[in-house]
Amino acid sequence: GAVVSQHPSWVICKSGTSVKIECRSLDFQATTMFWYRQFPKQSLMLMATSNEGSKATYEQGVEKDKFLINHASLTLSTLTVTSAHPEDSSFYICSARGQATNEKLFFGSGTQLSVL
Amino acid sequence: GQQLNQSPQSMFIQEGEDVSMNCTSSSIFNTWLWYKQDPGEGPVLLIALYKAGELTSNGRLTAQFGITRKDSFLNISASIPSDVGIYFCAGLWGGAQKLVFGQGTRLTINP
């Protein structure tokens, strides 16, 4: 299957700081990337959808000024959690798809964010 | 919005037993996907289904896309310890092309 690389795997930060998470498609061009959030023992909740070169579309209830998404190229999307607070602590997962994946969605390995 | 009801929520079985889980919805989906997630990892795609009635196998795993396009099941035959994890169904719907996830089935295997 296609490979999606996500970094960092985990990050601990102080409250009020910003954290950037990268998502890269290594062997295909990702026309669309998705960002999910997952709390312990719960399912994945879609935060936003981003298409290369255009603004991200956020799901209802997700603050776009807090969760900044950039999809500047066909292989890279970033999620920046601005002014992080303890309630932002969660497991963040990116996913990507493109023509080469026959529209199947492949996931990164996730980023565990802990805000102190 | 679209919702998927996945059951059972958890399963405790003996090694070697067969496993069956399913997802249902009141909405029609264009594609069904089944994923497995290990702790601290992202979901890994197991099987993708694109047509109503489609039956697809991947080793000991078999999944089917329901005729009504509102349900799908996943079977695991002769379970082994490495099958432990959380299994998610996911459906792709409509022009929005968003993936909706079920609540997950947590599989535990007693050796």
C-alpha cells in the first residue's frame, strides 16, 4: 500500500505554545489530505479536509484559527495547533489519498500531543 | 450527518476461533473500508470494497459490501494473537467524499 509519513510521533509542550505536525505522502501525490483527532478508546473524528493549493474545509465545531492547516504541495500537509492548552491533548492522525491510491485512504502513524 | 453503527464494541475470544463484526447505517455509502489500529499507531487498511455485493478476501480476512449499500461485515478466520487490536469500518459517501468511521471493535484473544 501507499506510505504516509507523519511526524513527530509524540510531542510534549507547555500550555500556550504552538505545535506543528507534518504529514507527507512518500510514494504518491496526495490530492486530498484529511486530519483526524482521536481520544482514548474512541473512534476517529474528522477535523478538516484539505486539497492541495486551496484552503482547508473544517468540520463543524473545529476552530480554524486554532488548528491551522496548510497543504502547500501534493506531498505535504501540516497541522499547527496554536496556543495549545491541556484540552488539546489528543492523538492526531493524518490521512491522504490520490489517483494512484484508487481513492483509498492511507493513514499516517499518528502524533500523540500532550499539553502540560 | 452520516453515522455508522459498528458491532460488537468488544470481543473476547480464544485463539483459533473465527470472528465476525459488522457495520450498518441508515445512509448509502459508495465505498466501504476496513482498518485495524494498534495502540499508538494510525489505522492500517485491511480491505476496500467498491461495489454492492462485493466479497473480498485478504488472507484470513473476508469482507462484504452489503447489497443495500448500507452495511458491511468483516470476518477473521482462525484468529491468531497478532489479530489483537481495534477494527474500524469506514464508509465513503456522496460528493463530499468524506470518510465516516464506525465506533470500532476491540478484539482480545486468549491464547
